[in-house]
Amino acid sequence: MKILKNRNPAVPGFKAAGLDCGIKNKKIKDLALIVSEVPANAAAVFTKNRVVSPGVTWSRRALSKSGYCRAVIVNSGNANTVTGPKGYDDCDAITKKLAEELGIPQKEVFIASTGIIGVPLPSEKIIKATPKLVTELGGKTKNWTDASEAIMTTDLVSKSDRISYSFKGKRIVIGGITKGSGMVHPNMATMLGFVFTDAVIDSKTLKMALIEAADRSFNRITVDGDNSTNDCVAILANGKAKNSAIKPGTPGYREFVKALTKLCKNLASKIVLDGEGATKFVTVRVEGGKTRKQAYLIANSVATSSLVKTALFGEDPNWGRIFCAVGNAGTAFDPNKVDISLNKNRLLKNGNPTNIPPQKLVKAMKQHEIDITIDLKCGKEWEEVLTCDLSYDYVKINAEYTT
Amino acid sequence: MKILKNRNPAVPGFKAAGLDCGIKNKKIKDLALIVSEVPANAAAVFTKNRVVSPGVTWSRRALSKSGYCRAVIVNSGNANTVTGPKGYDDCDAITKKLAEELGIPQKEVFIASTGIIGVPLPSEKIIKATPKLVTELGGKTKNWTDASEAIMTTDLVSKSDRISYSFKGKRIVIGGITKGSGMVHPNMATMLGFVFTDAVIDSKTLKMALIEAADRSFNRITVDGDNSTNDCVAILANGKAKNSAIKPGTPGYREFVKALTKLCKNLASKIVLDGEGATKFVTVRVEGGKTRKQAYLIANSVATSSLVKTALFGEDPNWGRIFCAVGNAGTAFDPNKVDISLNKNRLLKNGNPTNIPPQKLVKAMKQHEIDITIDLKCGKEWEEVLTCDLSYDYVKINAEYTT
């Protein structure tokens, strides 16, 4: 797929800010705030990990109480996870202070954290910085850049994007920022995504749309449905576009989901491109599946195989590892029907090797973008999982994270 | 656990040989043979991968036809997998030739291969070497060393062990050789194990015992039940010990399973110790489980987490990753009851951090053997999964396997 540069994610009616409140012990930003001028309908999807951050618990409760949201506050450098009862109290104190500063109900605040686990959150630093953070809110490119930079951890670059489309004469804008770069177990290195739109859409429909879009984007850079303790993607819709309300099952809903999916896929691709130590951008596509689940399990098995990923890093034409990973997906298929291609070089036809010259395959593997296509020839369903290779630098980054 | 040196795996009534037949293009052994003087009862467990080597198909059929076995022939350097119809024909030709040389029925031969996938097996080299291989059969230490060396691929050392015990006045010997060293996805880099005993035990009971022993050993260095296309563990029992036949549910069966499990665990530990790029030997033990399955899923989730494994390599006291992996196991438990220790240093008590000084933890992590103990406090079941860390060298070895 085509990789897009960062676009300014500004959406009418939303303001952003980001600053250094001192969590990271470095002169880099670690606190972000995005605020909607009016109450916005909101929805979010959270980690499925059984161990969750108090921030996840707090935000899930607040959202279920109110269904809408005015402010999103995010700190990086400390995940506020496995921090005992203090962790939840910290969320409460931070959101209380922010709500006071903004003059909004506390339950309309959404809080998220990313960084090291098991270290108490220095909430006093966040609380102290809150008035300044509110003062700095603005709608300019710089404000959004500040916010997207302030949520980074091991990310090498900030990640944002925007898309807009017209439907029945109304222009609808969707913008978002995201972070995450631990790619072999992406969901164990926190992945956060915040998406904003000026569409008129109620929170229930918004959630349907978010789930649909995430299942073709953020959830397709996921290992086995595994999730970190802090993962979440939230969306806020402030209604400023004044379109007629988007309702499920309508053409307007399909258009919205299409645009939202595209935006989420761009954001998710940026996470993969910035994968820890990544040197390749890999798309594993399974076609001809009997069910989406079967296609997904096989794509995921290939995309998470350390042996496949190290071979891609080494540009080693050891393609048998791909077929081996297909067989390991824990789902039935007919090995004698399977075709496999890498960047349009057919490696396997009907389960038999095509005896492609290794030199030709090595040449294909030298490209930065690698497309592995697996055709099961037993149906019409497809799934794509995005991943990167497994390099020395992945090990280096993760062996030295806290020290 | 205590790591044992290689012991001579010789068992009365079995002979072994190993030589260089030229598959590897290096002057190193690549063909092994073990023969029982008399027909031996036999059992085996195979890979669960949907893509299997023709050798697996061939051996499974032969064993199901005969229930016993006289000869095991193994080549390294070529897995004979994804090799089209030729792969099965090659198995047939090799076993036919060997059966002729030994003067035994073809169905009493067991064949296995390990090495690169997708390259036709040079069966003519194996067939040509067979007469010499048979000539070299012997019961001495050197013969067994030759055989255990001839099944190695990326293994740095050969792996063998022997155990004996007395029951009702009869001494029973169990010996075995094994290979395997791809440890992040161990079962995708072929793991082979061959175990020999002089016990009197029928093949059905032998299979029961093998399954029980493998579930506390070879299958506990396994990722998610994933398997390579070639994995197998086979056991042959020739009855030379003249004990009264071992029957299920008897004290004699319990003694046999206990000894077999110990041997298999020693052999499996040797695979982990020789894990590709491994610098640590890691035992993840989950106690207080409600069911064995729950305990296993959690132990496996921790043992297969790239983030945990890179932290162990880097001796990085980022212990929150362990709890995160516990939560990711996809099984229910109460996070507020969990205790976690590393080499007897308590990190977490009732789901809360004990605030152990990082320096103390770093010191504990400098040891070569790392024991991670997780107590769920919801029952009495336990499971242990053995693993190693994830190092630069793992990436190096796997990025350059074929080139």
C-alpha cells in the first residue's frame, strides 16, 4: 500500500496542546490534551488484556456513564499500570483537576497513559502542568504536532493523518493521531489512537463504525488478539459538519466507515513503518478464504512468525518458512490447493514449489515493501495483516528499555 | 533445574551409526541410523502442523500398520518438506533400500528429516551411503555420538541422555538423543527426539507413556501447540530387560513414566540450553492454577513473549512485562491475587508491586538460570514451560539460515 506522509489532523471544533511536564526526565514532551469546543459523542475500543491500566478502567466507566466526551488527556513515559490503588486515585485526581480548569463535568474527560509498567505515576507533575496545558490549547498545525509528539514513547516519528469527503453536499472531516512502535508484540507495547470528526453521528453508531474500521486496520497489526494493558482507540464526533445524522445501514454510514477505515489504516500503517527496528513494511494478504476468521488466523500466523520475520530482515529466500507458518495457524485448509507469492513472484502453486531461482527471490526481497499473498482457493473471504521484519535493533530496543 | 551433561544413551540391544553422506556440502555428519536387534514395540508423537513432511506421513503410516519398528533413519540438512510427490517417493526408496540391507520388512523402518524446506531431498546420496551406514552400526559410545551428531542442524552441541531404574528386581534402561535449537518458535525449527528402552511394554501402553512424558517435557518447550512440518518424538522398546510387562495403571507403569519423563525433560532442557542465540535458561512455573490448561496458557504466554525474552537478554528489570504477558494469556484469573517472583525475589504480591529495588532485581537477572514463578492462588494445578532469552544472535542465526 501507499504510505502517506503525516497530514495535519486538525478537525473543526477541536483544539490540541502538548508539553513537557517532567515525567520522562528529558526535555521532551510527555503530556497531550485534545479538547472539543462542544460535548462530542464518543466511543472507544480497549485492550482485551486481563491486566488493565487504571486509566482504562477509569475511561471506560466515564464513557459508559456519559456516552460523550469533551477532553482527552494522555501522558507518555509512565503507563500507570500495576500501580496499586494509587493508580486509580491518580486518574481521579488528574481528571478532576482538568475538568475544573475546563469547566466541564469530570466524566467527560478521557484519560490514557503509555510507558513503563509498575512505577507509580507522578500525578502531581501532571496536575501542576494542567493549567498551562489548557492555556496552550489551539487549532494550529503546531498545536496538533505538539500533541502527537507528546504521546510518543519509543516511536521515532509522530503519527497523524486527516481525511475528508463530501456526502449530500456536506464536507465531513476525520483526523487522528496515534502512537506505538513495538511491533513483534505490538499490543504489548501500548498502541494508542485518537480520532476526531466533525460528523453528526450518535455514540452508538460511532462505536459500530469504530469497531468495523478497527477490524480492518488497528486490529490487523495485532498479535493473536493480544493487547497491552493500556491499548485503546477512541473517537470523538462533535457534529460541526451539520450533516444529516449518520445512521446504521444507510449509504451515509457506508461512506463514513469507508473514510474512517482508510484513515485508521493509514494511521496503523504508520505504526508498522515505525516498528521497533523495522527495515521492511510487510503486508500479508490471505485470499480465497472460506471465512474471514480462517483468512485472519493464517495471515496472523505468517505475520507473527519470528522465523518468517528474521528471514525477511536477512533477505533470505527461505520461503518454506511461510508455508510452515500457514500450516501452523490452527485452522483447516487444503495444503494441495495453496498458492503463495512474494512481490508477485509465485513461490508455491497448488502446494508445490515452483522452483523459482533463489537469486530472483533475493532480488524481490530487497524491496522495502514486501507483499506476501496466500491464496487458499476455498472461498471468497480475505484478510490482511500488516507487520514488519525482526531485526537486531528490535532486540536492542527491547533489551534496554528501562535501563 | 539441574542441567545434566550428555550421557552415553546406549541401551542394550540397540546399535547406532552416523556419517557424512554429502547432503550438507560440508564435511560434517548428516545421516544417522539406530537399529534394534529384535523387533521393538514402538510409538511416536508427530507435529500438529497442517503442512507435514512426507517423512512424517510415511512413518505414521508404517507405524500404524506394524506397531513396531526395527530401524530409525534420520537425515539432517534437508527437511524433505514441500517437495511435491517426489518427497514421498524418496521416503519409499530410502526405506526400501535400508530394509533390504538390514533384511527386515520395509514397514519396520522409521524415517525422519530436518533442515531446509522446499528443496528436493538428494535421496540418491542417502541410498548410496546406506550399505556403509549399516556396516558402521555399533553399540559403543562413539557410535551413539556419531548418530546424535548426525541429526544436528543449527545445534551447537549434540544432545543425549540415559536413565535407568530397578523395579521388582529388573533393571530398566531408557536412553535418547534429540536435536533442535530454534527456540523462539521451537517447533518451527524441527525438534526431533528418539528414545530407546529395553523395557517390556506393548506399543499401546508405550504411546500412553510417551504422551504423558512429552506433556511434561518436549511439549513444554512448545509455542502455542505450534509445530514444525517435521517434529516428532519416537520411542522403541525391545523387551531385553525381561521385566514383567508394564501395564497401564500399575505401579510399574508409574515408575516407567516417571523415569521416561525425567529423561525427556533432560533432553528437552538440552534443546533450550542450546536455543539459538540463548544466553539464559528460563523456567516459567505457574502454580495455584484452577486447571492445568489455565496454568499452561499463562506459563506459555510469558515464555513466548518477545518483550519478556528481550528484557531477560538485556537483564533489564522491566518486570511489568511479565504481568502483562500473564494478562495476555487469554484465560481468566484474578489479577488481584497474583504473586510473581524471579529467582526468589518477590516482584508482585496480590497484584501489587513490592517495590523491589531495581538494582537487586538486575543482580538476580545476571544469573544464567532464571526461574519465574507465578502463583495464581486459585487452585492446585501447575505447569512449567522452559524457554530461553531473545538475543541478537537469534536474529543473526535466523536471518542467514540459507544464504
